[in-house]
Amino acid sequence: MRHLKTLTGALAVAAAVCSSCSSPIREDRTACPATLFFEFLDSQGIGPAELMYLEASPVLGPESRVTDTTTVGAMTDRSYSLQVRRSDAISIYGMACFGNSRIEKGSGWVVDQQQDGDRLYRFSARAEGMDESAVIPVEMTKEHCTIRVRFKEFDPGDLPGRFPYRVVISANTCGIDLHSGVPVTGPYRYAPPEKMAGEFEFTVPRQADNSLALELWALDADEDTDEPQDSIILWNLLKQVEGFSWELKNLPDLTVEIDYIRSEVTLSITDWQTETSINYAT
């Protein structure tokens, strides 16, 4: 009932504004607002409590840009609306499931070093021939890849149940551009905690180049003065998996099993019947 009242109130406000802009005398009405509602065509299963950042602006008047933050649930049941300056064409963008990310250089959503990437979902839409209101279709795309790494048959040595190396993930991509969906270039460096013995998990955004790597460091090493014990270029391995590409519309999650003794990596893609074994030392 609360959502119904909210929606009724929003519609009433929109109707009042529009009636004041409905004079039979032909005049410039570009200053009158348009009310945007949203309809999910594909929510990617994002939970209703997840935050959604929205941005809308007239194509020919970006100075009239409007931004707001709501929840996915509010958009789903249309208890939420966004008012923008009326225009012949309006661009609308949204980004969901952010937490560590910050906005940089206008529309880049990036994470700082030593932070894990966010599980970002994004949408963009365009409304033309705007009237008093419009329903904006929302098709979210998965802009991240969560990678689970398992080390097989390792010798914990003097540290029972603990992997004898520190794992560090590095890349030259640190985020996603809200407007274009293009990867944002910048340093990504993160040491994921050990979830279980020899198991680590991290999230990276859509990648821009071949720099994504997994480094193995001695537990007491200093990254400023020492060198890693080993480095596995994940990008080189992933490009050998049939069907996988960083340009896929929706990026899948991955599991990487590393047999460190045999220098062999097995890659599998979540929800895909695909598994590839590769000797990473060659």
C-alpha cells in the first residue's frame, strides 16, 4: 500500500506540473519537465535492496543533467520516478551494485588499489519524442567477472591449512564507464583473503588489455623491494577458453584450478559446460 500511495503521489505531482504546461497557446515548453518511469526487461536477478545510480540528460543539453540514487526494488514496482527537462531526445544511464566504486572524470566508475572490484551491472537507454511522461526499458548487463581460484595439492608446510603464498591480482583496468560501457584504464591491485585453504575469490571489471595477472608472493615479502615468486598471466589463459571473451554482452563468472606442482591450470565457466586445461609454464 505504501508503494501504491507513493506512485499515486508521483503521478499527481506529474499531472499538476503537466497541466500547468498544457496551455492551448503554442509556446516553448522545453522548460516543462518530463517524468520517467522504468520497466525491467532483464534485471539479471539483482536483489531489490541493491542501489541503482541513475543519470538522465537531454542529448542537446547535457547541462540539464539529472542524477539520483534509488533501489532496484523501487524501480521494479514503479514506486519511483525521475523528472527531467523535456527534450526531443534524452539519454538515460544506470549503474547497480556499487560499493567500493567512486566516480572519476565524469562517468568512470573505478576502484582504488587494494580494493576488490564491485559486481557492477549497467544499462543505457534513449527516449525520443518526449511527452509528459515515458516508460524507460531497462536491460541490465553484467560488467564484471568474479573469479574463484583454487590451488590443488599444495604443501602447506609449517602453516597447516593455509596456502604458503600471498596472492595478489593485478591489472591495468580499474572500472567501467557509465556512458559507453568501455573499460576504464587504471591500476587495479588487490590481495584477496584466503576463504578456505588454498582458495581465493576476487572480482574484476571488463578488461581493456592483456595485463590481468595472478602473482604469488612470499608471506613476508615486501612488494616495494622484493619480487613475486611466480606470476600467472590469467588473460593469456582465458583467451584459450572456447567462447570466452571480455567483449561478451554479459560476462560469466570463472573458476580457475591451479595445480602448482604440475604447472597446470584448469578453467571452467560458471553455467557453461566448458572446461579447459592448460600448461601455464609453456
